Amino acid sequence: MTNQPPPAPSKGKIPTVVVILLILLVFCILLPCCIIILLSLLGPAVGNVFSNIILEI
């Protein structure tokens, strides 16, 4: 039986928990931005629909 030394810890590797937290952080930043952009693009169309409803009443 030969005693092999334990493998040396690899340098420069980011722990999995840190990667998951970074992905969640980016998701939490991008999701509201996408929602704001979508609502700003659809805003005039929604406004026209409500204006037409009010005019028809």
C-alpha cells in the first residue's frame, strides 16, 4: 500500500455557492429592468385601449 498525499487544493476556483448567488443577483437586477422596458413599450397601446373604452361609455 502506498500512501499518496491528498490532492492540493486548486487555486482560482470559485465555490459553487458564490456562483449561484451571483446568478441570482444578476437575475434580480435584470428581471425588473426587462419588466420596465416591456411596460414602457406597451404603455401607449394600453393607454389607447383604456381611452377607447372610456369614449365608448
